[in-house]
Amino acid sequence: MRVLRNRVVQVRRFGGPDGLEVIDAPLPTAGRGEVRVRVLASSLEYTDTLIRRRVYPQTAARRPPFVLATVWSGKSISSAMACATFGSATASPI
């Protein structure tokens, strides 16, 4: 039997790259109006650098630990509602 894993890059403290860690997190479930996505590829980009340094205005109020996930590609695997189209999304990777 294959064990599903949810590996994520988490900001455990603001600052340099030493504040990032790869962890196994619980698999999320789709709530009302949400879609669960299997992330096939992801990357860290310049925006993530600003977020981890706590200089990105839109996320400056966030408190560690949290998951970085500004750029990713994946496949919908479950949802709590029928979806016909996808636009821009805010999501937590699985």
C-alpha cells in the first residue's frame, strides 16, 4: 500500500533561508467552496524571498510557521462543490 505524503516548505522563522524547513504535514481536506489539489511541481521565487524576509506588504502580518506556495502546478483531486472553471486561486499545497 502506498502511503500518501504531504511534504511542504515551511517558514519556521523570518529571515534567511535557514528559516525554511521541509516537513511532512497532515493531508488537508477540501472544505466548503474549496478544491484539493495534488501539487505536481512547485518552486520558490523572488516573492517567496520577500515573504520569508517579512518585507512583502500583503503577507507582513502572517506569523510563522506557515507554508510558502506562491508558484505551483497541480491537478484537482477532490472538491466540496462542482467546479466548471479555475481562475486565480489561493491554495494550500498538499
